[in-house]
Amino acid sequence: MKTHPTIFVAIASYRDTELVPTLLDMLAQANRPERLHIAVCWQDDGDVSPFTAHGFSCQQAGTCAGHVRYRLGKKAATIDLIAVDYMQSQGACWARHLSNTLFAGQDYHLQIDSHSRFIAHWDDEMITMLESLRAQSARPVLSHYPPPYTPGQQASERSTTVSRLVFSQFNDKGIVTLKSAAMQDDSPCYSGYLAAGFIFADGHFVENVPYDPQLFFSGEEISLAARAYTHGYDLYTPGKVVLWHYYGRNEAPKFWGDHTTEAKERSLITAAWWERDATSCQRIRCLLGISQQPLDLGQWGLGQQRTLQQYEQRIGINFQQQRLHPPISDAADPSVADPLPDAAAAQQQNGSQQRQMKLPRADVDRLREEVLWWQLSVHRANNSPLMQQQFSPAEIAILPKSDEGEAFALTVVLNADSAIHAHCIRLCPYIDGIGWGEIREQIW
């Protein structure tokens, strides 16, 4: 390892007032800020005064993919700011991809969001932690959902509890989503997942697992984890908190609030957010083998060092069939599954459970015109969902009668071994102009 290794830091920022405080804290808390090359895809209005007002020098330094690139100066760090008009943005993954085009062979790679805070000497801490894993893996990666901070909060008030990434549910597109669970260990632990808001790895990660610019949001993390694993990277939860993340950004401008159907109709954008999301979901479903519709994923496909099936066995999930290895759904919320022989793994993922949900005629207005769709979900006793499925109003309208005759019958199939204990079924309409309607619930 070099005496003073370098770090490439990639940040995607969308109209975020926390970007400048994030940069200031990153530089202030780094032991060696001069080793940092920070590349920010800055999706905003082009006004650089918030940077200069906080002591950054700023000069135009060429272009990047047709966008003006500024070079900021502070504490001897190299900071490149790719200035993108926010209405020309194509989403978070596109922005991450654009930031990564400025990678120049640095020793390490850090990906964060533009609303983060850091521990003292975070650069040394991350490098030391990653290098401690070399005996276990040639290609270790640190990642998790950092604990929260709020602007103005004292550092001493922030949580130091480390969380692991674990399975949450299959969303309505059949794509795995993640959540956090507490971790008891004080050293890095093997994981099966990546969090886009914090990734620390060798610099070659940027080149070997390039960000797919056509992805949008949903499924970004599980697809990146699968690609990293099949490219030979091993994923770990850090053994201590090294940064914090601001989750309470309810009032902050969002991409989907700007890139609307109305904005497209006014020719302000080329595609609405939901159109980009639909394209993204198609690519992710193809990558993970959920959909059999062939797509050319180009350089953004899986790696060759491990197979998708090996990754599925490692995390205990069958993507195509939406099946869970039983231990993945237990109360302990493991981050990975215990390795099983191929035959045993196949047997544990071949079961399914079926129930009939009875919907009294008086309680369900199947023909209500304002209903856009119906959402069915199966939940565990702790209220976490095991699966979700959307039904169109037309599908609900043709449901057969149940055996009793005074109710409609909806057959619910949960692709899971009987060792996975479902607790209840829920059905809820989504109503135009109102949102979610009344929930119907039935014990499993």
C-alpha cells in the first residue's frame, strides 16, 4: 500500500442545500484532504455563489459530457463540479455515472450522497478498515445505510450504532428492496448487499462495475450488488460508523417533483420520471433474470467471475420466482444465507403457500372508477412485507365468488417454503386524487 494513497470521491447532488456543508465537513474531518479528488455531478441552477461564499475558489475548467466543469479549491483537495441544469438531468444513476467519468486511477473509491457528515480522520479509518479485510478477500467493499444526522445537530448527539443491510421485500415489480437491522459486531461482517449512499472500495471498482446511466432509483442497490458480486467483489458491513446520512429531506426538491408529465408536455424535458423508472425496471428485471425479455445491457451486465445463481444462493433469494431461503425471513434478519449444497438450496426454494382472500361484496367497490390499481401484500408478524403485487381494476372486477357466495375470492400465492411464516394478507386500492384507500386485512 502506498504511503499516501489517493481517494476518488463521487457525489450526485440534486438541488441539495446540504452539498456545501457536506463538502466542508468532508474536508475538515479528513486527515489528508490533499489526497482527495472529489467529483460532483451538480444538478442545480448554475449559481456557484454558495461555494464561493464558503471560501471555495472557483474557476471554469472545461467541460464534461457537454456540461460546464468548474474546478473548486479548498484545503488542497481536487474538486470537480459538473454543472448540469437540473431540468437536463436524467436521474441519480445517470449523475453517478457522469461523476465517475472523472475517475483517474485513484487508489480507492468512495461513493456518497450529497447530504453526509463524517467522523474525524474518516479517510484513514476507511482505508484501514478495508485493508484489514485483505486476508479474507482480494476485492472487499464496505457499504451500509449510515446512521442519521440532522443539520445543526452536534456530532456528540449522533448515533454510533452500526446497521446491516437485509432483505425487506419484493416490490410491485418483483425487485428486492432493502432495510437496516442492528449489528452487534465491532469488526466488519460479510454482507450480501450494497447501499448507494455509502460505498468504499478499491479504485478499480469504478471501472469494473460501471454505473448504468439508464437506471433510475428503484432496484439500483440490489442490481449493483449482484454486479459487484459477479465481478468478484465481496461485500462487508463496516465495523464502526464512519459517516452519517441525512434522511429527513421531506421539503427538499426531488427529481420526480420536477420531471413530471406536465414538464414533458411543455417540452422542458425529454422523458418524465416514471418513464425513466419504467426503462430502469426493465433493465433490472433482465439483469436479475426476473424477466425473460432479452435486452442488450452492454457493459452494465453481470460479471464473469461468479454466476447470478451463486449470488442468489449467497443471499438466499431466488429473483425470478420471488422465493426466500427460510432463514432469510426469520426474526434475526441475516444479511446472507448459510451456504447450502446446490440440491438442498433448490429444495428449499421450491415450495409455495396458497391462501384465498375473501372480500365481502358490501366492503369492496370493485367498479369504482377512481381506483387506479389495487395493491396486494403479504406480511410477517412484525409487519414487514414478504411480497407485493399490483392488480388492475379490470382484474379485480372479474374475481370469482368465494364458496360462501357473498364474497369475492382472490387467490394469493406466496412463493416461499412453509418454514417462512406469513401473518396476514392486505388489499388496498390506490385512488386517483386521494391516494391509498381503506385497507382490507385477513389473517394468513
